[in-house]
Amino acid sequence: MFVVHMRSKKAVFTIHLLIFMKLLIEAQSPLGFWMLTDDKQPDIRTIAEIYQKQEMLYAKVIELDPKALIKTCRLCSGIKKHKSL
């Protein structure tokens, strides 16, 4: 009887651990919309979207602060170089 009781406790613990791990992994996904702030001022400066395409992560600027200092992509290559963010 003691062995059965210990096995059931172990099974319940294992199930809870697996559920917790699944929730933990899902909570750490970078996908979605991000509100970016400045280090000196807590107000939102930019809204960016992180999305996945063919197992690669990409970012797209959705809304740029009108007071932003950098408004063109200087580091981009090809046709996106020096284009508006």
C-alpha cells in the first residue's frame, strides 16, 4: 500500500512539473508586439512587432516616435538602405 501511494505522488508531481515546464517555455516567447522605451524617459518611443517566418525571427517597426533621432535604416543592405523605418 505504501508503494502505490508513493507512485501516485510521484505521478502527480511529474504531471505538475510537465505542465509548469510547458507554461514556462510558452511564456518566454519573444513573438508579438513590443513597446520600446528610452533609458532616461519611461514613455513609449517605438512599437515593434517580432514575428517568425520559416523558423527565423524578424522585427518590423509599427509606430515610430516623431521625435526619434534615427528615422532611416543606415545599417540595412540592398534596396532598404537609407529608407524610412
